[in-house]
Amino acid sequence: MSRKNKLRIIPLGGLGEVGKNMMAYEYGNDIIVVDAGIMFPKNDMLGVDYIIPDYEYLKKRANRVLGLFITHGHEDHIGAVQHFTEDIHVPVYATPLTRGLIEAKLHRNGAQHKVQMKTIQAGETTRLGPFTLEYFHVNHSIPDGVGIGITTPAGLVVHMSDFKFDQTPVDGWPTDFAKLSEFSNRGVDLLLSDSTNAERPGWTPSEAVIGPAFDKVFGEAKGRIIVATFASLISRVQQVADAAAKTGRKMALAGPSMVDNVKIARKMKYLEIPDDLIVSIEQALQMQNHKVVIMCTGSQGEPSSIVGRLSAGTNRQFDLKDGDTIVLSSHPIPGNEESISKTINRLLRRGAKVIHDGIAPIHVSGHAAQEEQKLLINLVRPKHFMPIHGELRQLSRHAELAQQLGVEQENIIIAENGQVVELVGKKLMRGERIPGDYVFVTGESIGDIGHDVMKERSQLARNGILLIDISIDKKTGRLLHEPEVITRGFVSPEEATSLIPDVRKLILRMVHNDGFDDEKDIINAVKSYLHQQTKRRPMVFVTLSKS
């Protein structure tokens, strides 16, 4: 069937994983893209700063892409905007706060290219080619989030993005139920819905429960309070400011992203914080401990964050004091649990009191739990359903919920990144697979490091390295000097004193008696000997020179 008669839904990130959300919609010759996020590296991804989606499919069709539409200002939805717009020069559509956060991020990262930003508002409509996009407000853990109704000749798609049904949100702006009902009356051909909490029964608690919890923590703390959360969690900043005002504390902000985001949100009136409540970090460090609360990043245990450096005693601007209370106001991103646990242990060892969501309700999820997900499906009554945003187990559970509510099994598709899905003739079916892998970003390097390098780094971290330098006389074939053997991360210095001489003897025997064809023979022989002696397999490298 001609591509003119079908809508192609192309997941490039966020399916089968948590993070780096990106979805493309293609009809005929035209493409729109929703979100461009990053994912934070897992513990075994050594040396990686973050991961972006593989959007090579779009780069090859850049002249057909009409625009990039951002649903809200979290890193897993905006973090890759700079990279995307460097490669694909299209307008970026975002609500006022989201636009401000993107522009601040571009400026902070020294973006060299001009990005064309277009402001959208919940309740407005944009028409581009065959696409009509209607934005509707959704409640999440950041203000100004939207879902998008996308009307095409192939049907109406509701892209829900991240949401929760909070009846008492901090900003007083709940999800637009009326618009969802209107879509339902028109007939929704496909619903794509956030699956992050698909395994969590019941309802996600309201943000309103956090206020009393902060009041209690602030009322009991005798010294400084250091609150760590995401720089984009604007609602949490408001709650900390409210608690500080009630307990006579001043609030300081630490870290460029936190400072920038709060400045933007205050300027746009998404934060209501009196000027006299905020002091500089320099002022805060001179004040009495019980008069101060410091907001910073690092709730995920990132070693380079302020909280990470405080736990290690390496933060330059200020250090922990006796009586400090650290509040980690976020939920662990999957894969970060070990890092967070280690950070908490280090903070406790250094004398701080640590409060996290396992101890007190100082964080609630911004994502819908099962009952909210069910309510959405019943509100929208989609003909077809596609779970998005989550690991495979979460997508599968969400699909089960949809089936329980009457969506036919054949009308539900569980896809992963790179699996094209097509809506054609009011039917949903699988298309071809395209690349949808990780693109690793390390410093200025984007995509230069692949899985083979990551595998090598992992092997180096587990087993260490052995370097052998050999110089041979071209005429005689004899060694010019004893082989130089250096090891790092493999055995202790004590073990090395007995092991390295034996390695040298092995090489001498091969060169002078047994013979060898090339470096590979030496590598294999040394590897075999080392495994026999230590039951370990370090990486072995040989440099061979002849003169």
C-alpha cells in the first residue's frame, strides 16, 4: 500500500527503556517529531556522559521533517534538542516554560547554532502539512506539560507523554479531562500512553502530600538543610520555598542548572517566591546554620553533582557540617539504585542525616499508576493502544491493563525502539525495523564510541590490563633487552613481583626457543598462562619493535 495512505509511528527512544524519549510520525512525504531526550548512563557504561537516541533515519530524511514538538521540560524529553537541531534544522515547538528551559540549556552548553523556537500554549492548534496538532494540558512533576492530539488522514492519535491525574497539583492546574473526552467523542484511533508506573497499583499520591512532609523535616532540623532534586522539578522548588518561609529560613541555590531554571520559572510566574527569601550561596554560607536551606542537584547519586561531591568530601564551594540534614527528593531512575545507596552511605559516614522517600514522603512520582492509566483508557476509549515510556516489562503490564478494559488484543502493539508501527485503513500493524540503538556522548564525542568500546571498558574495569614491550634485533632475532611488563588493575603489587618475572621467562622462551609468528602468538600464550595462574583474564597488549 502507498505510504500516502498510512501513518507510520516510529519510536526512536523511550520504548524498552526509561529515558531518551523520541517519537516520529510520518505521513506521505512529511514527518514530525515529538520530544528529543537523553538517558543517563548505567553503572557499567564507564566514561559515558549521557545517551541520545539514534535518529539516523531522520537525518537521512531531514528535508522532510517539518518540526520538533516538545511535551515538557525534563531532561529525558529535551536533553538531546541541541544535538537534534545541529543535524536537522527545523523549528522547535514548546510551551513558554519548556521553551525557556531549552534556551537556557542551549546557552549553558554553548550551542553554536541558531535554533528557531516557536511558543505554543495548551488549547492551541498547529497545522503542518497533513498533521493537525492540538495541545492539551497534562499534570506532571513540572509545570506547563502538554499531551498532543495528532489528526492525520489516517486517523486521530493521542500522544499522552508523561502524566498523572493529580486533583490537587502544586500549580493548581490539573490535566484537561474535557479535551480527552472531546477526543473520545471524535473517535481515537490510537492512544500512546506513559507506562513508567504500569506495575504500581492504585493511584499516584498528589504533590500536596509533600508539603506537610517538608514542614515536618524543616521543623525538626537543627542545622542546615540541603535539598537535592532535579533542576527541572519546578514544583519541588516551590514546596521547599514554602517550607523555608514557614520556618524562618532563607533559600540558596547551588549549581548553574538549578540557578538558571529557577530564574526562568520565577520570571515567567511559574514560581511564586519572594525576592527576600532567596540569598546567594555565598551569603548562605555566612549565615547561622538553622537559618539556611540549600537547593542543589545530585539526588541520583551522580559523582560529579554537588551531593556526590559532598559525600566524597571533594566539593569546593562548601563542605558538610555536623548537624546537616540532606533531603533526596526524587525517586531513583532505574539503574541508579546502587549509586544512590553508596552516596547515602557516604553521607551518613560523614555525619549527615539523610532523608529519602523510603523514610518520609518527600517525593511522589510524576507518573500515573495503574488506576490513572485505566481511567485514561476509559476516558479516551481508543480503538488501538500502544504503551510507551518504559522498560519492556512495564510496556507489557500496561498492555495487559488495556486488554482488561476491553481493548482487543489484536489492537494492542508492544513495540521497542526501531520497530515501525503503521496505522493504515483503521488497522494497526507492524512495519519494518530500523536502527534504534544507543548513541553514546562523551565530552565532545558523539556516537564515536560503540558497544565494542563499552565492552572493552567493562573488561578493563573487571580484569585490568597487562602491557608488554618487546624489542628484537632484526639480524639475530634475539631480544635487545628484557621484555618490559607493566600491569594495572590486574594483581596487587605483591602478586606482580612473582608473576611478572614468570611472564618475562615465558616470552624469552618463545623468542629464543619456541619461536612465534606475530604479536598474537605472544598475547595468546600470556593470556593462557595468566588464566592458569590467576583464573582471571586481563586484557593483554604487546608492542613489538625490530631494529
